[in-house]
Amino acid sequence: MSNAQQENARMLASLIGVHEDEAAERLNRTVLITSALDEKSQNWAIEIRALIERTVNVAIDPAVKAAVELVVGDAEGRGSVPRIYASIDRQKAVVNTAPVRVSGSAPHGLFAAIAACPVAAAALSKAIDAQGVPTATLPLVLRLSDLGITEAALEASINVDDAVLIGAGAVGHGFLRALRHVHVSGRLPIVDPKKVGGGNLNRCLYLEAADVGIDKAAALARNAQVDLPSVTLEPFVGDFHEYVKSKGVQQTAIVTVDSRRVRRSIQSEVPGRVFDASTTDIRSIVVHSHELPTDSACLSCIYKHVEVENIQIGRASCRERV
């Protein structure tokens, strides 16, 4: 069983075409985080750090040898290494290689969480410094209006009683971490048949080493519950077909599983409404939604069968025989 560091090294090695030992060396680097003392900057720095430290080391002591320094808010850099600066307010976030100052009011928590992602990506790109890793084009300005989210939507009340979260992997974790920033209530089942592996820790932000070997649905429900006091998270250990057979069809399926075949099988259970998100390592992101009846695409259309699935099935069969 691989651990988080090995999983990261394996992925980076495949992306930049080097041996895992060299990839591991590039990941054994440190990002120094320097934050202004105001609450807005401190909170955002915590959000950013949670993303970065799953991949490389993070330090707040300027005496620690670092590859890059990330300066959050209106603060002076403390290290002698290349720097990236980031600042945020309620309407926009800015990332640059030169000092930036955004002096508006504190951002909504959801916007801060979203904006933390490009900041973390820029810091990681600079720290890893390898061809094959996407470079961050700076300066980068992300506006709340770019996301199509209105102020009214940020303050709306959401009830999840008619929904089920399918998949307790990285995207499922990201969904619940986003949900903590909005007014949400109700009961939300979490459906996943698998157990936590050591390699899951590099991308599932609610998991810790003690969770390895535990059912993924149970671990996510337990660890995320503290952030969602008005939601009852209920783990279901099994796949969606088993869930439907046991509990019946929920109107809304929030789909975060990592298999094209499984997504098609979910569509065959005919959920009334689907919200879906998926990633293919760092190469692509798919976000999709539909409501039945529809003349547009469904999960079976978005994730049509491709040849690489046959290769993946063959590899899985080999592992099972071993």
C-alpha cells in the first residue's frame, strides 16, 4: 500500500518524465508562508496552507530553508528566496510576483476557499520548478463576479434532505469543505464502498493517518461533521445501486466518484437531478449538471466509454490475481 508521499511522487514522475526518486526530491521542498496579522489574511493563509501541505512542506519560521515564500496580505517578506504575493477582499483576489494590496472588506468564506486554489497552485508550481508542471501565469486576478456567484446566492439557505453524496474521495471532500461556508441544513447520506488507503491522504483534506483502513464514507462523515453542525452526515458503505435498493432513489445525486463506468451506472438508476464534478489528474476538470427529463447530456453522455477504460480494467484484474 502506498502512502501520500509515494502517491504524490508517482504522479509527479509520470507528469514530468523522471524517476520517482527525483520526483520525491522535488516534493521534499518547503513553502514559507508569511501572513499579515489582520484576521482576513490570517484566515486565508490557513485555507491556503491546508492545500499546499498535502503536497510539499510548509513552514512559518523564516530560518527554515525554503524554495519559495508566499506572502499573504499586506506583509513584508522575510525570506531570501523567490516570493509570491497574494491578497484578497470580498470582491477579488490577486496573486503576483510583486507586492499586491487589496484593501476591501473580508471575503465570504466560499470565495476565500475557491481563491485559495490558484494561490496554492502558483506556490507549488514555483516550489517544484519542473517542466511538465503547469506554470502559473501571473499576475492573476480572480473576481467573485467571474464565478457567476451573486451576493444573494452566498447568503441563501440550502436544504439537502433530497440529496445523496456519491463518492467519499477527493472531490467529495472538496464539496463538503465548500459546503461549510454556506447556510446548509438537512440530512446528507455519503455513499462509498471502499476503505481509506494510505495514498488517499495526499488529496482528501478531511483524512488523517489514523483513518487508513476505515470505511471512506464513515471517515468522511465523522471528520466533516464538526464543520457542518446543521447537517446530519450519514455514511452508507456500498455502491449507489445498493443504496437505491436499500433506501430508494434520492431526487438529487451529487456525483464525485472517480470512475467513468461507475458514473454511467449511477445514471442507470435514473436520479432526478445530478450535480457532477470530476478530475483527470492535473489535465482536466469536468463539471456537469442536468435534470430529468432532459434533451441535453446526462452522465452516460458525458462519460461515454473510452478505450483507456479497458486498460484500467485489465490492470485491476491483474492486481486481483496477484
